[in-house]
Amino acid sequence: MKKRMQKVLIFTMTAALLGACSGAGSGGDGNKAKEGQGTEKPVKDITNEPAEIVFYSNNGDPTESFDYRFGDSLRKKFPNYTIKYIMRGQGTNLPELLAAGTRFDIFFTTIGNFENFAFDSAIEYDMTGLIASSKVDLNRFEPTIIDAIKQTSGGKMYALPVFNTNLVLYYNKTLFDKFGIAYPKNGMTWEQVTELSKRLSRSEGGTQYYGFTQSPLHSVRMRQLPIPLADLKTDTPTINTDDRWKTYFQTVFINPTSEPTVQDTLLKENKVPSAAEFAKTKNVAMFNYISSLMTVWEKEFKELDWDMVSMPTFKELPGVGSQSYPAYFGITKMAQNKEAAMEVLKYMTSDEFQTELARKGIMPVLKNETIQKEMGKESPFKDKNWSAVFYNKFAPIPPLVPYEAQLAGVYQSYGTKAQIGTLDLNTAMRQAEEDAKKQIAEFKQKQVK
């Protein structure tokens, strides 16, 4: 706790020094906002005054991707604001920025990761008052997303969701054509996809072809079965006590890659093929991944003959896809002009901006069906099956724990070991439980200090 308070003090002093050294971005009385409280309505439109708004995300998205999705539109909407983006890299990892006292006004990353990094770094800021004074209507949003934000913060609003994603099944049409197999369709079950995967998996001409692969971490974090990673009351991991985990790993991890040549290759290489094998090496027929991949890897997808269908479902849960996986954008404690930053976030959650995102192929966070129907219309891939994105309904987001990111990493690691074959599933789950308990203990120890 002592270290956490020291961090907060350092951030506060840094912000104050920056404000004293430069009038740019001060936004009049913008710095007088108190956390969690409403601010007086500005006498004049603060968007007419100069301000500098710095975004940072430790997800590694390139600057080009940020500008395409957000930056270019924000600069057009707010000509008096200087919109900057710090990309994670050498010297710009989150601990390095904080140690150097580098200010960033808006921190954004995905659910679970946001809470983990923001809370651990003590940069979170309760935006409840700013949201109220800016008249942002939270009822417009997909309700499970807002509930998840409040659930991990005791009812506070440390962020607003700006874009969403879920899991879809991408497929390489060239490989289906090569092996004379019909393309997948919306509404398939895991059993059907597993059978397709077996038919497509083979070693031929010195190349190993994989019928199916996925991102193990995303599959755990966005799991269709609403199993909490840990029991909130007892702070104990669920992986070896809830039988649904065994069903989940067997169905999603192990069965689709059980073809003998695939199993031999996985064990030999000790890894599961990733997005690179699907989009670059092009030896993966089906890839279960987030629905926004093509907006980040536009160049690679332009060189691939691909399409997508809805994520396969459990036959016991027809029509239920993955959990939503929103990106949270939160004003930081060190933000130089919180009102100006709030104006930017208000616009990013407006119908206008959300429609623009949808047309680019980026999943909106609003429950407005009119906006959802605009999905992909101005994307470089507007001829693709965008109905796949909204075909399934979202799986419920189970209660989240503050150490969500750590446990998800442990679970996917051992699930992958069972998939590759270095451990049998029962052993993998027992060892995952042991490691998860250590992660929880380490997390609690950090909170005491």
C-alpha cells in the first residue's frame, strides 16, 4: 500500500509540474476536476481551446492502426486538439513510461488487461462525475460491458468502452479449394468444425497443414462457458474444481487438433500455430480469433483469399458465441486536461463515431442495431461475411477477479500443454491449479506492501 501511495504522489507531482511548465492543453479550469465528482459546466466550449491529448496502450498496436481507427477522425473532429499516440516498444513499456514521468491522458487496452495494468500502476481515475456532467448515457451501451467495468471497481467508472470484439472463425478459401472441401457456414457446432479440421489436416509435399488453430489466450479469456477463473469469496482457482473446464479444454483445445500428423507436429515443435501461420505462412485452414484482426493486419489479409463465419458453438448452448472483449479507454490520474479528454471520449462513444468504426469493420459497443448493420460497409473487405460478427449472442461475462490476466495466462498455458500432448489433461489441470494459487498469493502480497 505504501508503494502504491508513493506512485500516486509521483504521478500527481508530475502532472502538476507539466501543467506549470506549459499552458498548452490546460483547458482553462480543466485541472480543477475532482475524481468521481461532477464538474461545473464550462462557460465556453472547451473544444475551441487548444489541448494536447496523449493516448497510450501497451497492446503494441502500430501507429498506423491507431490513426486509421481513431487518430485521423479525432484530429478532424477536434482541430484545436493535438492528438498523440505512444506505441509500446523499447523504452515505452508501461513501467518505463511511469518511471520517466511521461504523461499520457488516456490509457486503453482490453478488458481484464485494463484492470490489471491500470490498478497495479495506480493510474486509474474515477470518471463517474465527468460522465455525468458530459451527459454520456450508459444505457446506450451493451449492458454486459458496463456491468463488467463496475464489477471490478466497486461501482466506479474507471473507463468507457470504445470498441468491442468477439471471436469468429476465419478460413482460408484456397486450402478448402485445394482439398475439395466445402466452406464452413454460420451456426456450426464444435463437433462439426472438429470433423472439418480432421479432413483438412495432413502432411503433404513437405508442408504440414492444420485444419484448425486458435489463440489459446483469447479462447480462455473469451470462453463460451461462463466459468469464473476464481471463486470471488474464497480467492481459489476453479480450474480443477469446476468440471466445465475439462469439457471446455477437451472441446476447444484438444479435439480439433487431434489428427495424428498434427499431433506429431505440435509435440515436435512444442507450440500451437498462431495468426502468423494463418495469414502469412498460409498453412492453417481455420483460425478462431478476434473479429477485428483484419483491421490490424490489413496488408496480410489483402494477400489472403479468406472469409469468416460465426464461432462454432457448444451443442448444449446453441447460438451462444464468445464473451465480448471490449477495449476500455480510461482517463488517467496524470491527465493534464481531464475535461478535454472527456470530450474526446464522449465523441468516441457517440453514434457518429461508432457508426464510422462499424463501417470500417470494427465492432461497436452500442446496442444500436442500425449501427451494427453498418458493419464493414467501408472496409477494404466489405465483400466478406460480416453477418458472422453478430450471428451469435454474447456469452455472459462471469464475475471477474483483480488478477484476471494472471490466471488466464496460467490456464491457457496448461491448456496448451494438454493440447500439444506434453501433459495429459488431468495432470495439466492439477498443475494449473497449483500455479494459479501461487499467482493469487503473489497478487495479495503486492497489495499488502
